[in-house]
Amino acid sequence: MTMLGRVKLVIERESDGLDLDVTSFPVEKGSPLTDHVRKNPETMTISGFLLGPNAVSDYNWLVNQRGKQITYTGRKVFKNVLISNISRDVGEYQNGFSITVELKEVRIAKTPFVKKAVKNNGNKQKSNTKKDTKKYHVMKWGQTYSHLRMWYGTSLNQLRAWNKYPDRRIPTGAKLRVK
């Protein structure tokens, strides 16, 4: 017994294939020149039977999974595969039918630039108060309001209004509001 997603199958045959694309370009004399080889995704063809009272609904579920990633668990485990072709033969079986499914491996690119969705479990989140949004900076020797303006994007007039120090006399170690 094997599983394709949530569907149980009785498998008769399982065959897998590895394929390469090899490009060839003609040259003036001699054999064509090969300059590139590309590995294609692994494929698998499974043949077997869908049996039992749920055979039709299981087949319809598999048809609806085309284009979606599923997992195949049989003699070989295939994670992240797509159903590229599915066919059935409803001829001689009373409690089901024979089925042939072609699967293709899918690789998913991972990038650090995609933000994960934040799940909300129904609880209200705390709203940001003005106290939470304030930012402060501890001054080091030689730093001025102009530096803070460049680093934090706050206007000079706003920095002067929040902080009591004159432009040229900000002491080292002073904690200044910048946001």
C-alpha cells in the first residue's frame, strides 16, 4: 500500500527517470560542439489501482491536486512533487479502477527576502503608544545634530525641539531623542 497525498493506492509498477538536456551546436568540420548540460527534474510513473467505496472521490481529489505540491510515499519517498499526468481505466474492476499517475519533482527556491506571514491567534495585539515609538541615541565624541539627521531621518528643527543642547555644545554621553 502506498500513499499519494492522502489517497491510498495499490501499486503494480513504479518507474522513475532521470533526464538531461544536452545542447549541441554545429561546427564547420567534425562533430557538433556541446557546451551546456542541464539536469531535468526527476520524474516517476506509478501504475496501480484505486479500490474501495471511496475510489471515485479519491480520484477526484487527485485530479484537483494537479499543480499543487504533494508527497508520494511508496518504495521511494518523493516530497514536493506535482501530478503532471493522471489517467484511469474503468473497464473490468467492480470496486475501483486502474490508474496511472506521472509525478514530477519540484524544487522551491528559498530567499531571505520573503517575509513570513504573522499568524494572529485571535488575541488583540497591544497598540503602540507614543512611549513605545520614541528612540534615543547616546552621543559619542564629535557627533552633532547633523549626524543624527542623516542617520535617523529626523529634521534638525525637530531634534533641536526635543533636546535642550545647543548645536555646538552637545556633551559626550548625552542621551538625545531622535525619533
